[in-house]
Amino acid sequence: MGSSVDQVVVIGGGAAGFFGAIACAEANPQARVWVLEAGYAPLQKVRISGGGRCNVTHACFDPALLVQQYPRGGKALRGAFTRFQPRDTVDWFGVRGVTLKTEADGRMFPVTDDSGTVVACLQNQAERLGVRVRTTAAVVAVEREGSGFVVYLKSGERLACDRLLLATGSSPQGHRLAKHLGHTLVPPVPSLFTFMVRDPELQELAGVAVPTVRMRLQCPDATPLEQTGALLVTHWGLSGPAILKLSAWGARALHDSRYRAELRVNWIPQITAEAARSQLAVAKAENPRRAIANTLPFNLPRRLSHYLVSRADIPIDHRWADFSRPQTHRLLQELTQGTYAIQGKGVFKDEFVTCGGVLLPEVNFKTMESRLCPNLYFAGEILDIDGVTGGFNFQSAWTTSWIAGQSMND
């Protein structure tokens, strides 16, 4: 299309919308690019993400490994990540004055620890390139007109364009627009959430964290899912990176089971059950007069040790000298395969990710153009793509919108 582009409209003023508009304007400075945001301020999800720090991406620079972090969409993203991946994201922001740092778990944040740095960068780039950003510009309909589109705003205005990018996130209105233009929608359901466990004694441990546990999630009529990582006890149940990953991989099965499932937890995955049994025997021999709950030999938080001993139906002041074989068996069960009934879902801070969206085979991932509606493009969470927590959802937004922005000028 080159310099003959008259007008490009981007619906959605979030990460994907801004990044796609900027990529389009950079590739063709003659293009007139509009960003239409329904809300009062653009980039709100960027601003509040990562606790206000903005987890921009993840330091995983191998596309083959990167795609493994996407419960849905990894296969479609494989080629896309060879064109624009986290290293390109780091370079893109770095050249424009935003230096990113890598934390111990691989998450990457601006060195300022302030999401406002990322927001300002995107807004400044859009302004510098002449991208016209309009807020409170809710789109109520889109119609084909020749090879282009007419966008109808709630205000009554009509805006004609040659190419259209839908970057509306998980907005129901964005889904309606895509469906009206011929696309199939995979019904959206929540991803990345915490597990509600109605156990008052467990909830009293709120704030207790364990660096490494192994968990097995069993939903009715679904294949079990396993995950190893950090776990955090909360006022409503269980959270932490390992739980969030399970919620992402199990999003559909959990939704179908109305968030009722069984979670089996191994609190000491570093050692075998037999090694754990031996350590209990040693502890019994060395501490006959001491309380079991105060001297468990597994380096678990004291409050958690008390809870697990109690859950094994052992009195909290029970001494090692009186530790019986049945009690040993019950305690080992709680330590290595304790079962917890999931009875609902919570929320994860300010992250709100869904799985579902535009059916991926209907989109050409080399260009992000619709295979059904020429000159229509997609980017970000409107697609049936979602990643686990850690910057992967932003990365799929940067990648798909950069490709779309470039392609709208081919």
C-alpha cells in the first residue's frame, strides 16, 4: 500500500493498539493513523499492570521455548516470534529511552519500576509520529465499504478508513465487531486467577509462602495438570506463580467444572516420600521429648508445619516419643499429597487475562490480516491467545501489533 495509504483506524487504545499504530506510522509516515479509545484515558491496563511497575516482557529469547508459555496460541506465535520477540521488545524500548531490567524470575520491568515510563514512551512516540489518539471515542459499528471500512462512533460520527486494526482486548464490543465482520469467536473465559479453598485454618496462614511445591490439578472429566513453583497462602485460599500457571493451563476445564476441582500438593518435592519417612524417623530418635509440630525436619514455615501436623489429625503438642506408625503415614500423606478442594476462583491483583477470542486459523500470522475480510487486522488479546504470568501476555501484544502495523503498509 506504501505511501498511497489514506487512513488507518486502530480500535483500542491499549498496549496492542498503540504499538500497532506506532509501527504503522513508522513504516509509512504518510499514513494518517487514528487510535480510537472508548475510555477516558488510553493505556490503562499498561499503567496498572505489574502492581504499577509494568511487566513489559520476559527474558526468554528463544522462540521455541517462548511459545511453551502460552496455553493457547503458542503454535500460531512460533513464526511471529522469529520476527519480533522479547529481545526486539527490549531493543525497541531501549532505543526510545526506556531501559528494561531483568529480575531473578526472568520478568522484565523498566529500571524506573514505574509503568508511567512505558505509558509516556508510547504516548510520546505516537505524538511524534502524528498518530491521532481520541479518547471517549466508543465504536458502535463497523461496515465494509468497497475495499475499506466505515467506522461508526457513539457520538454519531463516521470515519472511513482503508485498513482497520482491531486491538480491543477482551472487550465484548470488540468481539461483536469481529463477529459482524465474519469471524468466529471462541467464547472467552478467565485465565490467571487464584484458587478459593474454604478452609479457615488454611486461611489463617495468609502470607505464608513456600518457594517450591509440586501440584496436581484434577478437574472432572479432564486430564490432570501438574505444575512446580512458588505457592502463596492467601485470605481466600492459594495463589503464587505455580497456582497462576495452573489456572492458565486449566482455564477451560476449570470453567467447565464451575471452578470445582481437586488440588493435590506436595510441600516437599525436593525429596522422595521414602527420604521424608527416613527424616521423620531421625527426628523422632533425636527429639523424643520435643513437639513434632515445632521440629519438622523439612525447612517449612513454622505456621505451615503446625497446620500440616494438625491436618494429619496429630495434636499440636504431640511429642516425637509418642509418634505412631499410623500418624507417620498420615503426616507423610499431608506433606507429599495433601488434597484441597477448590471451590471457586479469586482474582490476581490487577491482572485480568482471558482465554478465548478470534479463532486463530482465521488470521494470517505472517501479517495478522484476516483470512476472511481483506484489510482487517488483529492484535493482542482479542485473539484466542493467552500466556502464563510473567510478561508473556504483553509480549504477544507487542509481537502481533508490530507485525500488523508493518503489514498494513505492504
